[in-house]
Amino acid sequence: MGALFDKLNNDVRFVEGINGCINCGTCTAICPAAEVYDYEPRSIVNMVQTRDDSIIEGLLKSDTIWYCGECMSCKTRCPRNNAPGLVVQALRGLSIEKGYFIESEKGRQQLSLKRMLGNSILETGYCVHFDHTELSMFPELGPVWQWVRDNREKVLAKVGANYKGDGPGAMRNIAKENLDELEKIFEVTGGIDWFDKIENNSAQKAEEMNLDIGEKTSKSSTYFRHVYTYNTPNKHNRK
Amino acid sequence: MKKEGKKKIWSEYQKEIADDKFYFVRSCIRQTFFPGSDTAYLKILRDVLGKDVYEDPNHTTCTGIAYHTEVVPFSTIQTVVARNFALMRENGYENYTPSCVTSFGIYSEILDTWHHFPEEKQRTRDYLRKATGREFEEPANLVHTSDVIYKFRNEIAAKAKYRLVNKETGEPLKVVDHIGCHYSKMFPSKGVGGAEYPQVLAGLVETFGGEVIDYPERRHCCGFGFRQYFVQANRGYSISASKKKFASMEPYKPDLIITNCPGCNYFMDRWQYALEEMEGKTYGANGEGIPVLSYEEVAGIVLGFDPWKMGLQMHQTDIEPLLKKIGVEYNPDDKYKGPNGEDLGLPKGLKFIKD
């Protein structure tokens, strides 16, 4: 057994997710990702079961582990009670821990996710916040959403929300003492180190790619825009 | 099979749902995109059913979306969840009711982890104490808010003003139920009816007089996929999954899609709009979309709530065709007005609205 396999075994999700795969392929048949990407959850479990560190390192540096949508449909159907989705979560965690995520196009997307979702948690108390739902980032929100945004105070008041207000309610302001507690939890549990790892490794890759990573809150830097929008043609699609 | 045998099997797919004194926590997506549905839920529970529902302004996200995009590590989400549990007990409640299906899956996963790996629970206790000085206990009862509406479906139906029946024909409306993956695919025993025969929405629809459609892709994911939506480069994954479902349900001519997950509601609603823009294709009757509503929005409609105070005008796919089929008395002119009747103009470029 190699060091990487040992690391995976320290993740309880990995322990829960793999109980001896029989290669039946049920997970692949049910997988929404396998319909659109060049992807088979069965192969991932197969590769991990080799316990071969060179194979596992290849996975950690590949696009493959980032194709899963974590819907966990695989867990329901597996006749051996495996959960390839949990195995993928453990692999992704290790890929970030080792800094390997920047070696793949889909892994590099991590910077955009950290800046959109991670920053929002510490700033607003929620992963998603009304103020961050610009149509330029999410055009499928459509014209009704633009109308809501243009008339936010009135529309949100009409439907009973408490937009940026004190006390309970939808979209309420989260008091500073609560945000401070969240940030402290992130510090104590390694969440802040996780953010830094994503930022620092991405900065190194941006330099290699001759792109600007911008401030840690930037969603307009050339590196952010690249990882957020770009696919190498015909690289990821199911063949 | 004898009826007794069927009953025995079915009993294994039931779960305990508390009767009162609920600690309510918000969803990132529902409170942002469908805030009126939260309003409807609280009105149904408090005003119609007379239940005690407490919302603590100090609770926060569970960080589930960030966890499922690998932005937040497992140790961090466990501790944020433990903080929310601590707040519940500090306020004197023990029945935890998240509005979000991703959250419900997160809470279920973490409770299961703590059961199998007590050292994770102990480490979480230590982290929470160090970070906040708080102590936590697990909830006595953890259910999704759709479970609560399901539990009280007969009481709601008894007070209903309308039924899910076509006013013109007298026929039951045909309804597609879409269950969020993380409601019962991870832990089937945690969902009413399990993963194979979830009843949490179907039971509601039938109680309100509608007919549930069984179609080939009924259990397929809506396509959220977390990073597969949030990163623009990946959205082909997301819209493809929804399109597969729309194409599969289209021959059955559904009048309504009902969901229990805020994310699913968002995608089934918005991807219909995007597919119309991209391909000129609509999946409802007469070139319209198929209205997509949550369980509490449907309950609110049958109870006769004002659709615009429930925020149904915030859906991109127009829901008025459904209101007309049911025969709901409502004021169409108030749809795009402010809280005091102010004219806010119309959304520009609407296609699902017929002249």
C-alpha cells in the first residue's frame, strides 16, 4: 500500500464508500455524469482498488475526478453498498490537500468556486446570496430575475422576505458576531487553510499560464474568467 | 401478496415526523430565489395548523453547497452543523427542520458519520468548543420541511379552498413529482417511502386531488451537480439532465411539476427558459412551459393564498396557466406590482406569457 492510499483510508468517507467493488457497472449505468462526460465511476473505484500510488496520483491530477455531480444516485443502486460518489469526495479532498488539483482543467475550476461560494459564506453567512446573482454570471436566471433585481426592495418586501434586515427572515442580515463565529470555526477546523491552499496553488498556476489571478475576491481576473468559462474543445465529452 | 404483507413492507418505509415545536432553518437557494415559499410554509404551519415554529436569526448556512464543491472540508461542515444544533437546544427546541434538501442530506450524512465514527463527533465537539464555547446535542427528530407538510396533508386538505382538479373538465391535474436526490438516495430510510417509492410529494398530490404521473426518467437527477452548475463551463451537464427529464415527461402532458428541493425547483424552472431560448422548444401545452412549484407553494394555492404574496411571479416559467386550470380567483394585474400596488413595470423579453 502506498502513502496516497493510506491517506485516502484516513478519510471516513472513503472507508464508508468502498466495500469491495464487483465491477458490475450499475453505478455507471445510473450516473448522470457518465451520460455527458468521458467518465465511468466504476473505473474510478477499480483504479483505487489497485492501491497503486502511481495510479492514484494520476487520478488526483486528472479531470476524471471532477466530473461527478455528487448526486449520490450511485449509492442507492450499488448492490454491494459502495458509494463511488463518496470515494470521489475523498479523492477530490486529497487532490486539494496535495495541490494536484491545478494540474487538470476541471480541477482548476476550484478557484472560481472558492471565490463564489467560500467567500460568500464568510461575508453573508450563506453559500449563495441575492447580491451575487448577476445575470452576467448566471444568464439562465432570465428576464424575470432581472426584473426582481431591478425592483428588489419592493418585490422582496411583498413576498415577506427580510432583505438585509435585522431579526429572522429570508435574506436577513447575519449579525457580525455570528459571522465571527463562522470564521473562527473555519480557522479552527482547517477551512481557512483550505481556502489558502486553493488560492496559493491557483496563483502559482496562473503565473505559469501567464494569467492574472487578481485579488482574492476578484471574479473578473483573467485566470478566474478562464477557469470559470473555458473547456478545451472535445476534451471532456462522452465519446 | 396479501394486504397485510404489503402493509408490513410499507411500514418499513415510514419515518417519525414530529408533531409540533419545530426549529426552522433556511436554505441558501430557497431563501434567495423563492423567498415567498418560505413565507407560505411558515404561514401554513403557524396560522393554518397552529404549530410552534421557531426561526433563530443566528443560524447560518450548513455550507452544504460549498462542501459538495470541495470548497469546505468535512471537518469544517461538521462543526458548522454542530453550531446550528447547539443553537437549537439553546433555544429549547429539539425537532430540526431544514428547508433545503442538500442540507437535509448533509445533516443525515453527519449524524450517520457520528454514529459509525464516534471519534469524528468527539473531534467536532472539541472544535466547536474551541471556536465558540458552545456545546451541542443531536436533534431528537430531523425531518425535511416537505415531510412536515406531508404529515399534515389531510389537515391542509380539510381547509383547502381548491383542489388539483381541472375546473373545466373535472379531471385530476396530471402532476410530475420530482424528489431531490439528497432527500432519500443517500439514506433511503430517511425519506418517506424510501428511494424507490417516495411518497412525500406523491401523497400530497393525491390528497389534494391530483394524479401523479409515472414516467421513465422520474428518478433522474435534475442536473444540479453542484460544480456542474456553479461553474459556467460545466452547465451543459446540468441542462442536459433537465432536458432528459422534460423530454421523458412531455408525452404525459403534465400540468405541473412539484419539487421538494429548492435547487431542483430552480433548475426545472430556469432550464425550461434556457431551452426555449436555445432551441425554441417548450414542453408544456400551447407553447407554454410546465409550471414548477414547491410543496408549500402548491399547499398555499389550494389553501387560497395570494399567489403574488407567495412570490409565484418570481418563477421564470409562468405559473398562471395552472392557476387558470384550477380556477383560482386571483388578480393578474397585481402580478408585477409592489407591496402597495406600485407599478414596477414588466420584465423585458418574456416569452412564456401569451398576449
